[in-house]
Amino acid sequence: MKKKVIVFERMEEPVLSALQEEFDVRIFTEDEMNDDPVSLSFLRGAEGIIGLGFPGNSDILDKAPNLKIISNISVGYSNLDLEALTKRKIMATNTPDVLTDTVADMAMGLIISTARRMPELDQYVKQGQWKEAVRTELFGMDIHHKTLGIIGMGRIGQAIAKRAHFGFNMDILYHSRTPKPEAESQFYADYMNLENLLKESDFVCMITPLTEETRGMIGKKEFQLMKPSAIFINISRGSTVVEKDLIEALKEKEIAAAGLDVYVEEPINPDNELLKMNHVVTLPHIGSATYETEIKMAELAAKNLRAGLNGEKPGNLVNQEVWEKDK
């Protein structure tokens, strides 16, 4: 009998077809887990779950007594209650590395489009307002030879630093839990405390995981430390920033602009004030959203899933203590 596997929300072809040949697969949405008795029955027998954003909390896990592994199709895993998973000896995996370059490309795109006001000026042309030479009040700002402050110098942070330093001759400052000597030697990056980074940067790029330490890390005090000409970029998680303080900082011109790919509420509420600001570029959480990268992430997640269901240690196991206890 094939093992039962849940695909949560979506799965790219041909990875889905390969899983369907190997396992008894059912595609779930979050609503089905709460309301559909047939789906709840399948959940009780499921040994594996693979997908993006599965709500792996105690309430759901109690309905899945046979579960062995949740394979996240993402680098982040803030959707999972690791303590609850570890207590139940359920493996959790993620998909690092494969999306590094894609997300770094998108970060640079946000920096460029925000600084040069590209979305705003695109609408200026399309709405028929371009009738003369562009007025000075519509000018953007240069990126080259400016200072980029990166909060979180992991793989993606270093990929952004590489593009910024070598592609745009930018000076790199960074703040992270620990110094990164490789970034300092390769990109001439300077390690700084958060306060000094915010004061000195022309662009501040947030690329930290969401943890209790980073939740609400950037708020009113931090925005007030930034230059009035600074641009804030967030590609981490929405909750690393106090959103109401960001909105206030933009209104009060404490900072010049923002480029955002993540929000506290996703999809973002249509009434959110950020959507009404011309000096804010808003993207729908597309950090890794290219076909090539989504396929690679799905393939890696499927590889992690197979390993876990076959009694092998997945290559991207997040809660290592589950495996150590079993051994």
C-alpha cells in the first residue's frame, strides 16, 4: 500500500506527477483541513506533508498521529511549531540555497525600481501624463557608489552584497548575529551594530529570518535613526517590521521610500495605506517566484520528503534533535 502524502496548496509539474506515481497523494488547502471530513480522514493517515506555508501547529498535528515529516518548499519555516514537531518526533525540512540567486536578483530589482521610481513613472507614461521633459520633482536617486546596509548576512545577504559591491560599486555595511569574515574579505563589508548601520546607510535591506528575536526588530526608533533620504527594503518577513511605524515614517518623511515584498498580513489588505503611497514599491511576495527556481525548490523538497519516509536523514533537516534522539 502506498504511503499517504499531502501536497499543501500547490506543487509544480513534473514534481507532482512523480510524487503521485510513488505515493497516495491528495492536494489540500487550509480550508479543507478545518471543514472537510474526507480530508481530515486522509490527514489522520498521512505520513508526509509537502508544500508552502502548511500551518504545522499543535492543533493540526494532533489530527495527524502518523505524520513523520513536513517538507517545506521554502527557506523559512516560521509556519511550523518546531517545539511541537520535535515533541512528536516529526521531522521538518526546508529548501535553502536553491533560491539564493533568485531572491538576491529580486532584492536588487526592488532597490533599483524604488530608487529610480520605475513603477510610479511607468504609470506616469501609461496614463498619458508625459507631455514634456520629466520635471525635477519626478527625479529618482542614484544607486551606484551609495552605501547599502544589510540586516542579516546569510547566503542571500551575501549574494545581495556581491551584486551591490561588484555591480554598483556600493559600500557594504552589515549587521547579523555573528560577524561574517568571508563577506568582509570578498565584498569589503563592514560589520556594525544596528544603530550605526541605520544611521550610515543610504539603502537598508532587511533579510533576516523571523524569530522571536527579530519580530518587530525595525520600528519607530529605528526609522528615526535612518537618513531622511534613505530607502528601506524588506524581503525577509512582514513581521520583522512594525508596519504601522513604517507607514508613519513614510508619511512623516523620516525615510524617503520603501520597497516591499512581504507584509504582516498576506495577501495584503486592499485598504492598507502602503498601497496608496507612490513612493512605496509593493510586490506580492515573489522572492523566489521564477519557474526555474520553483521547480528546483519542489525537487529538493520532494527529495527531503522521500528520505524522511524511507527512514533516512533528510539533507535539509531543521530540527536535528529528532534524528539524534532516534539514533
